[in-house]
Amino acid sequence: MPELPEVETIVQGLKTTLSQQKIEQVRIYDSKLAKMLAGKQITGKRIVNIRRRGKYIIFELNEGLNLIVHLRMSGRLLYQQNERKPLRWVRAVIKLDNGLLVFQDRRRLGVMELSRSDDLNCRLGVEPLSPEFDSDYLGQKLAAGKRPIKVFLMDQAIIAGIGNIYAQEILFAAGIHPRRQALSLGDNEIERLGEAIRNVLRLAIRHQGTTVSDFQNADGTEGNFQNLLKIYGREKEPCLICQTPIKRIKQQGRTTYFCEQCQK
DNA sequence: CCGCCAGCCTGAAGGC
DNA sequence: TGCCTTCAGGCTGGCG
């Protein structure tokens, strides 16, 4: 479900409330999750910091331990001050000294693991909102990209955090056709693409992410960016710029919407 | 080495 | 009403 802006929204929502809280109890309700955490002990540890890397949520605990959560398609992390009526699809509950962190996951694809080192950095490319991400980096990676630009943008080893919705919004904003080969982009297009990546992601964070079905912030509220989507989910609707009906195609098994008039 | 696809899961929605 | 198919915001491993 969530991409960078949604994960960022969750992390911001949890950061101040969870920092310095102690983990009093961990309850697991899912066999796969139990296996992932088998033999690991986090009861009694304190949450020192919470941060995001790509689409991963990292709870930094004392003694150098990291609890890493990936919500995949339908996971949620909800913070509750007091125990409330039971929710569906609860896979784990972490009881803190002043509240509860509930891991809810309808499709059970989410992942939770405990690690000592930060091996995420080996798997993930740069953060698109960091200074490291500039036209030089993007241009250099694009030059080696034989795949379509849409698929390239979703490669977490190149840029961390862009998924299916934002890849499409970014390409629409940049006026680039999703089937263009990555290495075919010219200098102006690279510049435009970099700007679009930063602008779309920043705007989506400002609007607390996109809720099309499952996404909720840590306090249970939904995002607002779905009201600002310009291309995703709009098959056959007139393009907001040129009125041409929006097209829908498949790329590597994922749906892509685009305007063949505005995206060249 | 690289690109692609099935598989992992469940539930909602649409067709018949 | 109910059954069947398709689809969904992600990632991985294995195949060609």
C-alpha cells in the first residue's frame, strides 16, 4: 500500500508520541510474523528514535537494536492511547508504557524484523528528498537504464520510496511517456523528471499521503492526496490539461495510466 | 547479468 | 443470491 509519502506521514505521526517509551509487552497473532521474530527479545527495550528509509519504518531501540517494519500492500501502524474495541486483521500489538502500537494487515504481506546493522542501505538507492539526489545522480543512473522509465522509477535500488501511484503522477507532471526507455531521456527531460520527483513527493507529504483503500495515518485518519491525483485511476476520463481520454496499460504486471497527448 | 513474472495473501467489486 | 474472475498502493526468488 504505502509509498514514501504515506510512510513518512506515519513516521511523523509516531515520532513524538513514541520516542522514549518503553516496550512493556509484545503480542503476536500471526504465525508468519511469529517466525520472523522468533527468538528475538525486545520487551524492556526503549524506543530511542523512529525514522523512515524508503518505504521502511525503523524503530531504533536502545542497545543498537532496530525493529524494521515494511507495510507492503495493506499494513497499518496505529497508535492508541488506551486499549479500544478489537480491530480486524491485527497481527501484533506492542504495549508501551503510555499506549499501544497496533500492527494491522489485511493481506498479511507486511514484514517485521529485528536487526542490529543497517543492512537496508545495501538494498536501497538514494532518498529522493535528500541532497544526494541531484541531476548528476539521476542522469548517471538513467544512462544505464534499458527498462521503461516507469519501471526504472519503481526500482528501490535506484531511488528508494517511489511506488506505482507516484511513479505515474511524477511522469505525468514531467510530461514523459511511461514506456520511454530510461536511457533515452535528454538533459531537459532529466531536469524535469528530477523536479517532478521532488515536487510530487513533497506535495503528497504535505497532504498526508494518498488513501485509495487501506492507507491510514498512525492516528487512524486518512490521507488527502487522492483528491489531487492527476492521472492515477482516471482511465477514459479527460486529461486535466488537454481533455484527451486517459489511457491504461500494463507494465510488468502493474497498471499504468497516462495521457498520450501530454506525455511524449 | 538483466528483465520479467509468479507467488505471497485477503477482500472488494464486477460479470453472469 | 451466489459463484467466479479480476484486481489492488510491494517485494522476492527463480527462470529464460
